[in-house]
Amino acid sequence: MTPPRVLTRRITGIETEYGITYTADGQRRLSPDDIARYLFRSVVDRYGSSNIFTSNGSRLYLDVGSHPEFATAECDSLIQLLTMDKAGDRILDNLAQHAETTLATEGTAAAADGRVYLLKNNVDSFGNSYGCHENYLVTRQTVVKTLGRHLLPFLITRQLISGAGKIYHPIPGSPSEHYGLGFCMSQRADHVWEGVSSATTRSRPIINTRDEPHADSHHYRRLHIIVGDSSMAEPTFALKIGATLLVLEMIEADMPLLSLELADETTAIRDIARDTTGTCLVKLRNGTTITSGEIQRAYCDAAHTWMQQRPTDTNTDTLSSVVNLWTRTLDAIDTQDFSHIDRDIDWVIKHSLIRRYQERYGFDLDHPKLAQIDLMYHDIRPGRGLASILESKGLINRWTTDDAITHATEHAPDTTRAHLRGRFIAAAHETNTPFSVDWMRLKITAPEPQLVELGDPFAAVDTRVDELINHMHKGHNSGEK
């Protein structure tokens, strides 16, 4: 069956790379490569690999550059994706605590007060960047060129509403060296080099066009966005993903959107990152200029109109809240009164923290204490990371719950293909059946190989998977006898 042109029910996923370091006695100990091996030791001991699919249907692995990475299971609602993303933080932190115990026991280059830090940010102290990649299922009917033309202006200015924020220290020889010391709304803005490309590392684009749908390629393609910052505040995550979902729906529905193609995308994204007022002038290809705030406002106004005609579904209430927060955020930027979003938007929360310390202690922006605050905002350890502490005090708003996150660490979403993968993995572990999985395939590898391919990411029920699971249990029971 050919999918509808407009996907109001859409598969989404997030891939998050984490920064990692280990300190003991106040000093950094062990290289990122060494501490990453400790982090994944229990995974390798149990599964024989550092690249696995977990019981909640997600992928956990060690990426290039010794970055732990968690790729969420397929989700079909915004809150489901948010909860799964937070479950990834919980799973990685559990590995970090286990690694701390191992290091303290072994005592090799370690100490009793040694701590593993996993940072959900996008740039380290040396200027290296690592990503937070967004995946959106789109239909083959949607033309990539059309997507790029309408999405790029939105994505380049999206940092106004969902940037993580950071203190920018000029890096000699970098393309952004001339900006000077200051606050930057986005951590990824300085690390993209073009608008649309099939590359991801050699030439980081905003939109990656590599055709790898992880679904029936006759019907679907995967839109891979690699420009976004990792989000700590749940409302920021919801706004980042929710606003993008709405723009995609509007493009698919052929809603009339303003022609806002930018003359120089990479220069624009860097300039906009350093202007928290939304008044940064951007040159369009038609020779006119427009402000970054006006671009975002155009998309937000269109989303208001779209919500009035959009079919009602399980995402409707959440997306209505997204549009409300989107509007409030742009209003706050226009008026420079951030009191109505200072518990919602990461860059606003962080900027406020930094300014309060500056006012209280007279710190210059390049003071080491401020750099520490900037970094520790992204520590995922509950009760230690600054975002976590603020959230526990009610100073960052919630869109999901701790109980839902705990459940998601062990259980896949029950409305998508991930449910089948999670059931299969659980049965394989329970019956000690040799197996392999990827996004589309479930395979029993011995004694007789059996394979099921899952081309429909929306299908949470499949009799072929039921038969595979029954086969594993029958083999296990007969073996016991």
C-alpha cells in the first residue's frame, strides 16, 4: 500500500553522541578511548560486542572518536521519542556508574573518588564536535530538492528556539575565529559546512541525503538532519522535534510557504548563532534581506494555520503545546523578556545561569568557573548535572515522567516495529538462542538460520515474528528435556 502524501503519523528517531571523560583527584585520568572501553566492558562481556540492540529496541554502540552513542528505537509520537531519548541517558549513566565501580576496584590510573562524566553536549574543550542526529520518515513522493528549499531556512534559524547555548572562545584558524569571545546560541552552528550533502563527517551538512531509509525503499526515505544541538530541557527537545514535524507536514501538504532561500547558508547559521535578539539580518537569494526572527515567525505563523486544518490524532495536543511554546519563545526574543520561557529553553536557561554568576562574582566571560558551568549543565548524572539539579527543583519544566523513562529503559515503544524487535531480543536472551538484529532484520543464526525482514516501520504486529519467537521457546524447552 502506498503511504499517504502527508504523514501525520510519522516514524522519528534520535541518535545522540556523548562526550566522555574520567577524573580522579581533581585531574583527568585515562584517555577517552580507555574510559570508553571501561564504559562498554560489561556490554562486551555480556554480548561479545560494543555494538548492540538493547531490550527497548534501540541501538547502543561506540562511535568514531570514542563517543558512546544511543540511537532510539522507532517512535511514532513526540512524547514517546522524548521519553526514549531520556531512557538513553539513563542507560548510559548506569554504564558509567558500573565503570566507576570497576575502576575503583582495579585501581589502575584511578582513585576512590574517580568519576566518569558523560556529557550530552556537542563540542569539547578542544573544539571537536559530535552530533545529535534527527531522523524523520518521509514518503518517496516528497522531492528532496523541495524539502531542502523549505527546510533549510527553518533549520538554520531553529537555533533561536532550541539551541543548547555555549560560551564561544575563538579558535585560531577556525572559520569563526573573527567573532571573538561571546555567548553563542548553538553548539553545532560553527561545525556545518553546507546545506545539503550526502556526507556526514568530511563535509558536515545541515541535511544529509544519503539514501538509507531502514524501511521499504519503494515507499519511504529517511530525512537525516545533523545540525541540531543535543537537548537537556524536555521542553526544548519537544520544541526542536515538534516544530520540525510540523514544517515537514506543511511541506508535504503543499502549504504555501514564503520563499526564504538564503544566499549563504553557512555564514548565516554562524551569524545567527551569536545574535540572541533575533534581529540578525540574513541575505536571501533574491537579493532582499530578512531577520532571523522574521524567518522563524513565518514558519510559526504557518504552523498555527496548519494546526487548524491538520487531522486530529494522538499527537494533536502535544503539537498544540509545541506551537504555544514556539510562539512564546519568539515573543520572548522579540521583547527580550525571557521570564516566560526561562524554564523551557536550554540556551536561555544556560545564559541566565552564566549571567547570574557574572553579576554575583564579577567574572569575565572567559573565567574558568563559567566554562565549568557551561560544561556541567550537560552532565547526565541525576543530582550532579546542573540541568538535572534545576529540573529536580522545578526550575526546568517537564513533558514526560520518571516512571515513563524507567519503563522505556527496558521496553520498546509498543506502536512501532521496535516492539517486534524488543520482543525478539527478549525471547532470544531468555532462551539463549544465537541471534542477530538490525533496524530491518531479525535473524536466528543457529542451529538453522531463520530470517524475517520488517520493511514496514509502523507494523507492531507480525505473525512471522510470533513464529520465530515460538520456535525459540520450543527449541529451548525441548533442549531442557
